[in-house]
Amino acid sequence: MSLAQSIYIHIPFCNHICYYCDFNKVFIENQPVDDYISALGCEYRAFAQELGQEKIETIYVGGGTPSSLNEAQIEAVFQSLYPLIDLSPEAEISFEINPNDITADKLATLKAQGVNRLSIGVQTFNNELLRKIGRKHSAEEAVAGIRLAQDMGFDNLSMDLIFALPKQTLADFEDSLHQALELDLPHYSIYSLILEKKTVFYNLMRQGKLPLPSQDLEAEMFQVAIDAMEGAGRRHYEVSNYGLPGYESRHNLAYWDNAEYFGFGAGAHGYLKGWRYQNHGPIQHYLEAVADQGHAILRKQELSLEQRIEEEMFLGLREAGGVSRARFKADFGIDLYDLYQDAIDQLLDQGLIVFDEDHIALSHHGLFLGNEVFQAFLLSDETD
């Protein structure tokens, strides 16, 4: 098993809280931001031996809103890490940024720290919808920010869009897709709205106050996105992701390939030496854990063979190429069909997968019912 070559760093601070977001985050005002960044440095050092064992190929700084940090804080996030790692010259270094945080100074700082890929949370180009989902930027700010990043030499840019928003029409979503593609970015991540517990939208839905598009309309929006992106040369390489050749998210591909990775920061998850671990989530708990023990691990679990197989299936099936039968047999010593014959036959009958000598993957129809397909590969169900 190869050692981890990817690093995820979680920045839990936000300048505002969006109504749909359930990621580990807090409003940044009056938070111990500098203490948090110092604790990140301590956490890095606790993993210094493991960090130095392999060239690091990808770093992803997510949140929360990493771009809520100021320039000095952003610099510190990277500068305490770099002495501990052997960074590949071709490493992909990604940073999530909100359109209203894009300034020349912040971009210059990111470039100086080696960041070469920006993930920009646009979500929609409809200003009324932006307001209704709790975003603080406008469509005009998004366009201006992206143009500035392009002018400053960032060519590996990704944009997030969300569909099936409250009261969103098909025409509105098509307009957002059109405006997104006019900016000619090499990568787009396009998600349907998911109602997560502990969010404003979830509470409104429970009260019957969230007018969402129908499932049929949501499916139509998904199809429109696929058609628009592929028509513009962006390959649909993962359920929610589209990119020009060579611009796929290498960091996310590591997740979907079930590779191991380091996770740093409050609430972060990691996967090392066959163990998945989770850090303390609340910021004070995170800071106290790092101060007491040097790291912030709350719990860890060694994956059983069955769990590793399940993860290989439901992560790999998210990719257009699906799961390689040869790799599966090499990793687990058994052929996919021998293990999952009943499930595969049933899914083939339903037209939800394609299956041949080389691989198993979602069919076009299966893209719209992915969760049902993934569930079929839970071994607990298979053996009951």
C-alpha cells in the first residue's frame, strides 16, 4: 500500500454562514484565528515523520472559507508545513476562495505560497437566488474576481455551481450555466442542493417553508448540466465534476481512488496506514487537544477488509471510469463478479451500470440513481 501523498487542511472560519452549509465552520469574528493557525503548525509537526516519507502530490485548503483569512494568516498556514514535506515540483495546490474575497493582494499571497489552483464558490449567477441562499457576493463580483485571477496568471480555476435551489427554474439554471461557460474555466463542480441537518434550509424544509424544484425538474437540470459541459469540451469525469483534459482535480481523484491522505484542522478526516481518523471538531476542543497531546485526533478506526472493499466500490463508482476489475482483484484477491454476482446482475437488468471484462461503472441512467447503486455494494446487505 502506497503512503499518503495528499494533504487536506481545514479552515473552519467564515465571514458569514450560508443557509445550506453543514461543514464544520464558525463565524470568524472574535475567534482565535491566530491560535488556530499556530495549532495547525503543531499538528503538522506531530506528523513530521509520516509527512516526510513520500513526495506530496496534492494539497487542498478547504473550509469553512479559507479566503476569510488575511494575507499573513494564509502565509502562515503554508510556511509551517513546507519545511516538513518533500513537495513534488508538479504538485497541485488548491485553495477555496469566495468571489468577494478575491483581491490582488490575496491572489499575490496565494501565488507566492505556491497555490496553483483556485476553487471559487459562485453557486449561481442569479443575484436574488444568491441572497436567498445566504451568499454575500453578487454575480458581478464573481465575474470580476474570476477575471482578476485570470489576469494574475491563475489558469487552473474551478467554479462551484448548485442546482435545485429554492424556486430555481430550468431557465434560470441554464442562464447560470451559460454565464459560467462564458468565463471559459477549465473545471466546474456542479452539485444538486442537499438538505443537511443543522442548516437553515433543513429547518425551513421541516416547517414546509422551502419551495424546492420537483425531482423531475432536478433530474432535468442535471441532464442540462451534463449536456452543456460536455458540449463545451468539459468531460464528465465524476458524478459532480467536469473538466478539460488534464484539469481534473487531482486531489479529489485521490479520494475517489481510495488513496490515503493527511487531514489537518478542526473536524478534519484523514486516512493513514489503513486507519481512518477524525479530529476534534469544535475549535476550543481542537485547540485543547493539540495543546495537550500535540495532535487533535478524536477517534480512529482500522478498516476491515469488508469496509475497504465497500469504500473501493462506492468511491470508485463515482468516477466515469468506474472500478477496474484488474485492480480490484490485485488489491483484494477476488474478482468483482464472484463477490457481487447477484447485485451486478440486478443492476444490469435495471440498466444502472455497465460491466465488462475491464471495469464496472455507472450507466448514464445510473448517474441519476447513484445512491441506490452504491447501496447495492454494501457487503452487509450482500451477506444477509
